Amino acid sequence: MQVTVTEAARRKQITEAATEVIAAAGYQRASYARIVEHAGLSSTRLISYHFRDKNDLMMAVLIAAIGTVDERMTARLDGVTDRVGMLRGYIEAQVDLLRTHPAQVKVIREIAQNLPDLAPVLADFRVGRLARQLTQGQREGVFAEFDVRVMARTIASGIDGADSEDYGRELADLFIRACVG
């Protein structure tokens, strides 16, 4: 099915409004009525026209949020080739995302908590890239031996508590010391 420029723009408008509503009110309170009001649309039928159901809309919201996060991460790590630099970049970029894109981060968490079928995919998104970096660092002899799954989850949990750039730098320093051994 070919989507027109107008339809794509309307889908984007609805997706962005849904992201903002979920970030502000939570997944459970993100009704079509709230999204319509926030987007300045005339009717909930506009959402139903562009999305099959709430799950379809939430998937579009999730894809957009993950896309934003992934773009920022890719840009932050562009040109970084050493494993220690990648680990630092990953941690600092994730902390920075909490400050610069809080709605997207919250939406990913809200959807993960409320759509359990997506939990495995979102768990991989949360720690998969990091775990792959740690595993490759171990293979290259840059990182010490440790349980990659435990370390990746611990780093992710540490990032969740971040409240400043300084925290991100300190957290990166801490985990670099732990990983390099």
C-alpha cells in the first residue's frame, strides 16, 4: 500500500502526539481522546484511519522512539573504533539521552512494561548492543573475563539512575575500570 505524503505527515503527527501523551500521562492513560486533543485533531477517527488499533499505534510510537535513540547512539559512536572508547561513548550517550530525549526514553520503558510480548525485543534493545560490545572487547583481549549479561544489565541499571553529565562520566570511568580489570 502506497502512503501519500499527507498520510505520512498525519501518521507522524499522531505518533509524536502519542509519544508526548505517553511520556506525560503514562501508557495506561494514553487514550485516543488525549492523543487527539494533544495533536489538535478533529476526531479519534483520524487515528483509526491511520492505525489498525492501539497496538499498531504503539508499535509506530516505539519504532519512532527507538529510531531516535539509535540515531543518537550511532552519531555519538561514529568514528570510535576502540572498545574502551565505545564503552565510554555508549554510557555517556545513554545518560545524555535521558536529558535530551526524555520522552522517547520514557515511552520505550512504558511500552515495554505494558506490552509484555515486546519484552524480549526491548530487553535486547536495552542491553544487546552493549553486550555485543563487551563480548567483542573480551574476544579482542581488551576487557577482562566477566559475565557479559550481568555487566550489561548492571551498566543499564546504572544509567537508569543518571541525573547529570558528570554522573555519566563517573559511571563510564567506573565501568571502564571494572571491564578492563
